[in-house]
Amino acid sequence: MKVFKFGGASVKNAERIHNLGEIVRHETDDLIIVVSAMGKTTNELEVFTQALAGDDCYQGEAFDELYDQVVSCGELQSSRFISAYLQHIGIANQWLDMTAILRTDNHFRAATVDFETTKQLLKHAMQAHPAHVYVAQGFIGGTADGKRTTLGREGSDYTAAILANLTDAESVTLWKDVAGIYSADPRKVKDAVLLTEITYDKAREMAHNGAQIIHPETVSPLIEKNIPLYIRSFIHPEQQGTVIGN
Ligand code: ASP
Ligand code: MG
């Protein structure tokens, strides 16, 4: 089993979803595909939630709860589209409902994952629907009473790492619009070089220092099981990118 995560930019339109299909088609291992909302959908849904809430409930718990119910629709939509598209091009797959599987507390917008319960729920869902390819939502989870929650902005990387940990996956790949991790921002620093290998600690340090390459929590579930994390370009899938590991 491998985990492939496709972020917003990699699923932003029909052409990109077609490209995703080509990457998935060339993979021979079983896959869990974790997807973000298409393009900037999450930003748009945030604005929409504020409009919906109005001035009365602009902040606080009620707003956060409403936010998660609305904003999670971005990932539900993209995962449904991608699952249906893969089916259409002959890649049989099973859609997974993270609201029912990725169990969290009710700390809306910054939910904490219950790994033990999630492990059981995931196992049951996969046993009930055996498949070579699963399509799941990043970023979202659900409480015991079925309310949708989110893990914080850009949380899809973290979802990919959690699912990899719980399934003892061979690797996680984050498909991105960059070739991998660079020594410095290649748009600003002329001599920036692509790093082919870096340690978990270095990756975590870079993420905490604001390098917008991975969500800072991503490496923790991977370290525990020594699962390598690949950062690769969905535009140039033939390139090897960066691997993060021990
Ligand atoms: N769609 C969510 C966001 O834009 C989660 C993610 O992309 O990782 O923050
Ligand atoms: Mg994103």
C-alpha cells in the first residue's frame, strides 16, 4: 500500500484531474489517494461561511462548528469527482468517507485525531469494501456523533501521513507543483538547489520555519513507522523529487 496525496493545485481543473488519472494509472501498488479541495475552493468556502454566519456569530464555537460543516464540502466534492473520474477511465476504486472514519474530538477547525478509533474504523471500512485504489478526503474528519471537523488549514498532508501510519504503508507521496524541496526559495535565491534527500527532523524544522512545503505535523506519524515521504512534481512525474526519511 502507498499513499498518494494530491493538493488543491493538482486537482484544480479537468486538465489536472486528467493528469492525476495518468499518474495513478502508472502505479502498480495498491493506493490510498488523499485529495484536497479543488484549487482555492477552501478560501471561497471560508468567505461563504462568514456570509452565512452573519455578524451575530462571527466568532466563537458556533462559528467554528458551522465552518467545519461548510468548508469540508470542498474535499467531499473533489473526492467524489475524482473517484467518479477514475471509475470512468477504468480505474476501479472505493470512495472512503473520512467523516465516518477519521475520528476526532469536537475541537472544530483544529480537531485532534483519535488514532486508535480511526485505526479500527479504517480497517472495517477497507475490509467491507476491498479495493486496490481508495479515494479519501484530506483535511476532514468527524466526531463520534457524526459532525464534520477539520484539522486546520493545509491539513491534507497530515491526513495522508495518518492514513499511512494506520495502514503501515510503504511510502507517502505528496504530488506538488514544485520539483521537490530546495535549499532556499528558488524564486528568490538563484543558487537554490533541489535536495534529493533530507531527514525528518530537517523537514520538520523547515516546515516550522514557514517553508510552505509540508504541513508541520506531517512527519510525526511517519517517523514512528519509518515511512518515507516523497515530494514529487505532478507536472514532471518522471523526476524523482525529494525523499524525507531517516
Ligand atoms: N483544502 C484545505 C486547505 O486549503 C486543506 C488542504 O489543502 O490541505 O487548507
Ligand atoms: Mg492545499
